[in-house]
Amino acid sequence: MGLEIESRPSELPYIERVWRSRSDGLGRMTSIAASHWELVFWLDEGRVRAAVLGPEPMACQAPVPEDTTFFGISFALGTSMPHLPTSRLPGGSAEIPEVTRRSVWSKGSAWCLPDYDNAEGFVRRMAREGILECDPIVPAVLDGLTPDVSERILQQRFVAATGLTRGAIRQIDRARRAAVLIREGVSVQDVVHRLGYFDQPHLARSLKRYIGRTATQLSVPDRAEPLSLLYKPSSPAPAQPPP
């Protein structure tokens, strides 16, 4: 009984992570904050469904359909779909019509459904067909570079490509790293020092807002209401976030 989650990174620059999960007699979970949007497929009463899930600005409780299998592709920061602006998606979703057990309809033709092992091929085709695009300024900033644009333009580009501000992405990223460290047994004091929190109350507020757990609760996993996918982000948080 519970929620089984498996995930892997990807070498494809458009993808942050690929994951799959299965629920067993679970009513709900805590969906932690996420700065990445996702393409998710699942089986609902014998019918395959698909949706684009936007970034999650904060943690929230989410229902979990019983005995359901999910598969998802989490896209890298800066990757977006021109026809579905990411800036409109935070905290929301958009269901994809015309999905069957074998295919999804896109760009006037039927595409084979992706799965956990061949997600990269599906995403490469999305890029070739112009369904995906990437604003190069976002990964450049994530890598610590300083593009020759004004702060105002930089912020606008970040929001357009990710749906979130640089400051929000940094805070979510830091809270996720803190949660991973605490689960690994690192002391709260060390987490505060390593990740640059002002003090323990500052860390506690961040964990509650973005992870939905206290440090003590993270140390003792809740099987009745587990967390959604939690992993150490592969990309550093944006440098020098605005106030």
C-alpha cells in the first residue's frame, strides 16, 4: 500500500527527468513545489489520458487515483511550447485530447505513445516539429553567465519560458535540496549553513511552503500521505535572484 516512484535523468537538454509511478490503495499525497512543467500520461478506468502540468509554486495536497499507473516527462527550465504559453500554467494543467492506448494525435498525425524507456525519441520529434522551443538565456543564467540584457528583459524572459520568476525558482530549488539533505540525515544546522538560510526558522518556513513538511516530518516518511517526486535538482539555482 502506498506510492511507488521511479525516475531517471536524461542526457537530452530538453528533459530534466523522466519518471513513472504506481499507486496502491492511496488516497492522497503531498505534491511538493516544482519549477518544471511536465507532460504526463496515465490510465484511468481503461482509458489513456494525457495532460500538461504546469509548475507548482508551492506544496499542496493532491488526490491519487487508486491503482493507477503514471508516466511523466519533466522538461528542463527554459523549454516551452509556443502554442501553450508556460506563463499561463503555474498551478494548473491542460488536458490533451485524442489519446488512445497506442497513440496521441499531434501536428495532424498520430504519434506513438512514449514510455519510460523511449521518452527521448518522442521529445526529439516534438523539437523537430516545432512543438518545443528553448530560450537559451534561461540555461545560460542557470550556468552562472550574465547575458547582456537588462534586468527587466531578463525577468520577462524567465517568466515567459518557465512561468516563474528567477527568485521563485531559486527558492523552490533550495527547498528541494534542503529536503533531500535532511532525508539523507544531514543536521538542520548544517543544511542552514550549506544552503544559505538565515536561520532555522527561515529554513522551517521554506520547507513548509515548498515541501509541505517540517524537518522532523521529513526524517520520518509518512506512508499514509507520501511526497511526490523528490530528487536533487541537476541544475543550479539562478544566480543573483532579484528581491
